[in-house]
Amino acid sequence: MIRAEGLRRTFKAGKETIEAVRDVTFGVATGELLALLGPNGAGKSTTLRMLTTLLPATAGSVRIAGFDAAREPGRVRELIGYVGQKNASGENHRIRDELVTQGRCHGLSNGKARRRADEVLEILGIGDLAARTPSTLSGGQRRRVDIALGLVHNPRVLFLDEPTTGLDPHSRAALWDRIQLLRRDHGITVLMTTHYLDEADLVAERIVIVDRGRVIADGTADALKAELAGDRMHITASDTGAARTAAGLADRMPGVSEVTAEGRTVHVRIADADAALPAYLRLLDRAALTVTRAGVRRPSLDDVFINLTGRRLEESGDAYATATMTTATTTDEPIGAPHA
Amino acid sequence: MPRLVRDVATVFSREISPELRSPVGIVLTMGQPLLFLVLFGSMLAGTGANLGAGTGDVWQWFVPGILVMMCLMGPLSAGHGMLSELNGGQMERFLVTPISRTSLVLGRTAKDAVTLFAQALLLTAVAIPLGMSLHLPGALATMVLLIVMAIGLSALSCVLAIASRPGGNLFWMVTQMLIFPITMLSGILLPVGAGPGWLSAVAAINPVTYIVDAARALFAGDFLNTSVLHGLIAATALAVIGLFLSTRAMKRCGRPVGSA
């Protein structure tokens, strides 16, 4: 449904040329929910703006449902809905009026636009806000209005740029419920950007990790974790000597990629740690080594990012307050790559 | 209905609907010209000065000037509105739809034209009890001339708004710097002829001067005055230049600031 091929975008800032996007290639299948994950300034928003015809690519090409975004932007615009980072409803306008306007911008007749406005208000559960202006709404409500605006014309593809930034955990969960419902009922393809690891992990079927304008990984969360980080198990032995012996034994196990001994503790990176740990413990028992503690840790997407870049994702990029699904922020600052 | 007309109507009705919901805003935004009309105008009429009014009275000389003043400031609202929507997410939201780029400017310009027409009617009506004798066809012709100018200025203010991204400082600097000198140098409040020769020379390169002269002739019903032709040419030129530049700017507007 979406195909980005060798996308590149440079900006001029004074005499300097900034390479916001260097080389981005990926595809999204029909009905899929894909997350573009990366630190602030990685080029996610710039990529999205190229995919949605808002920004011409310096090089490379974009195809949406077979239409080339540079040659047939009109056809592409008919098929896509876009929810940008900023709130999209005008301050002096009533929510329903804005939805009708948006429908008319997409070529719907007046009557059709009104019907669709009421439908999307219903779908997003904001029918009671129809006559209000945005300034009287909460952050979560405004975000729902933005998504409603992106859905008025029944798009086949929905682009969401940081859809949940600035929302509290409850609003976030509610918003995702709505989006998942839409996918189930209408089979729309969703491409979203996020810098929240947990969000990508929880909702996305596939993740494309972007860093410094390049795609550095592409796959399901499980596949990325297994291939690029691997499970971890750890044991604590009775003394450092025993730990060293235990580390030596771990080295010979199948599927091991990394063993480190730290004092009395041994860390092992190994495939399928749930199954490997009991085997390891039997091995240690046979060698008459006493183990006081043992555990398994599934890798996070942060581990994946660290493995790929040597940096933590949430510490990279701009100095912007990071938040995970469990921390609430109330700010709604523009972030990411240069934008209008 | 052709696509462009439809799109312009969509933008126009979006822009006009908040105004219709609270029409008092239309009166509030004409506060300054109203003050000038009632306070300054009354004093000017009281001096009994000979303002070169030709056939008409002092009010017939002064009111068209105030109408021009209003049509200089009013069109800034299009650019102002556009600037805040460019900085917010609203303009992006429109640009990602198939709507014609041109209509995003034309719809706003049309809304300015309509509100200014309503305001001009109102202002003229206020002047009647103050002592102005009304030449109705003349007054209406004046308004048509001024609307043509306002469309040009409205479009130019959109161009300025697009050029002022993302901060918008440029928009305010340019408009604040231009509006007052243009007002003074077009003889809106007092005749330019009353000043020294250099002032008249500067006024002669100000297109608004010609529009003011034309408005005064029309307002008094002097349709065949040559200044009417000059004013019409100046107003049309403003409109053509404004619409040309704004259409061009709008087509490039999806690109962020500093795009290569």
C-alpha cells in the first residue's frame, strides 16, 4: 500500500545543508499498522511529510496504492488521511463545521460531508463535542478531533505523526482502542511515527527504526528483539570463583552470543532464555556450583536500539522530556525534524 | 460547478462562519476607522477648511478617505489568520487534501471582500447623520473600487504571511511599517497638496493616492473624472499582482521553512 524508495531530503539552514532524511526505504502492506520509531530529529516527521505530499523529496520516490506522490499528488491525497503533530482544528471554528469543511475539501457534496462528519464524530466517541470550539476541549479530545479530520473522507491509509504525544495514559489507551477498532472495521492501513518505545511495542505490527535519517532495522517487535538484542538470563553464584566457572560453562551452551561475569553474577545473552535457563541450572548443578539467584529478562526495543547504535533511544536526539506509556506529560510541543 | 469555484466557496464559507455566528466582531474590527470618522471627521468639518473637495462637501471628501483607510487595514486579517494557521496544524491539514491551493488564498480574500463591503456600508450609514450628503450610485461605485484594491491587499498579506513563517515577525514588521506612511502619504486625512513639493512627489508614487483620488471623485458622483480611471488602474494592478504572487506562494507553501 505504501512504498518508500531511497527517500532523501535536505534542508538549507544558512550556508549549512542539513540532511534530515538520508536514505529511507520501506513498505507497508494493506491493513498493516507500522510504526516509524526513532529519537527526536531522526527524520520521522520529514519522512511522513514526504509520504503525504506535503514535502517534495530531494531524491527517491513514494508510491501510495500504486500512485506516485510526485507525479500524481492529487490521486494520493484522495486516498490518504494525515494527522500532523499539531492540532488541526481552527480555534474559532466549531468541531462539526471543521469536519464538514474537511469533507468538502476532499470533494464530498455538502450533504455527504455532513453525514460523514456525524459518522466520524460517532466513531471517535466525540459526538457530544460537535458544537464546541477547540479551545474548550482537553488534549485528548482535541487529538480525537484531529483524527476525525483525517478520517472524514474514508481514507485507505492513515498517517499519524506522534498521535499520542502530550496525552495522559488514559487518553492514550482510549485513542488506541479507537484506532484498533477502525482497523478492524475498515481495514485501513496505518503508518505512525513515535518516539515512545512501549507504544511501538504494544500497538505496531511492524516497526521500522530510523536513526539519523536512515532505516537501521525493520521487522516485528519480537523479531527485532530476538535478532538484534536476544534474550538474557543471569545467575548469581556463591563466590566470584564459582561465577567464573559458571561463565565458562555458559560459553559452551548452544545459542549463546555473549557472556559476562560481574562479581558473583553471570549475564548470558542467549536464544530462548526461558528454555535455556533450566538446562543451564542443571549444568551448574552437575558441576557442583551453588546458585543463589537466577532469572530471565526479555529484551526491550531499547536494547535493540542500543545494540544498533550504542545509544539509548530515549536519551538520543533533542533534549526533550521523554515519556513512556506510564508517565503522563501535559506539554504539546512541536518536536522532531524541521517542519513548517 | 467548476472545481475552483467549489473550492473557493468551501474556504469562504469556513472563514465567514465564525463572523456570522458573532457579527459584532465585524463592528469591533472597524473601530479605528469609526473613531477617525466620528472624532477626526467632526473636527475637520468644524474647521471649515477648503480641502479641494470640488463639488462635494467636507464629509464627501473625508468619508471616502476613511473607507480607503478601512480597506488598507481590514485585508490584513486574511494574512493574520493564515499566519496562525500556517504555524498551527490547520494549513497542513488543508494542503494534504486535493483542494486547489489557489482557493486557500481566494477564499480568504473573498471573505475579506465581503466583510469589508458590509463595513463600508455601515461606515457610510454612520456618516449620514453626521451631515454627509449621500450620492448612492457614487458611494456604491466607490465601494466596488475599494473592494478591488482590498482583494489585492488581502492576497498580498497572505503572501507576506507565507514569507513570514515560522515566527511571523516579518509580517508584523512590514505591516506596521507600511500602513501608517501609506495612510499619510495618500492624503486620506488631509490633502497631500497642503504639504511641501517633495511630499507630493512621494505621494505620486504611492498607488493608494490614485485610489483615494478616484474614490473621492466617485463618491461625489463624478464618474467621468480622469482620476477615476487612474484609480481603477491602480486598484486593478494591485489585485492582479496580489493574486498572481499569492497563487504562486501558495503552491510552494507546503514546504517547510528553509527548504532547499
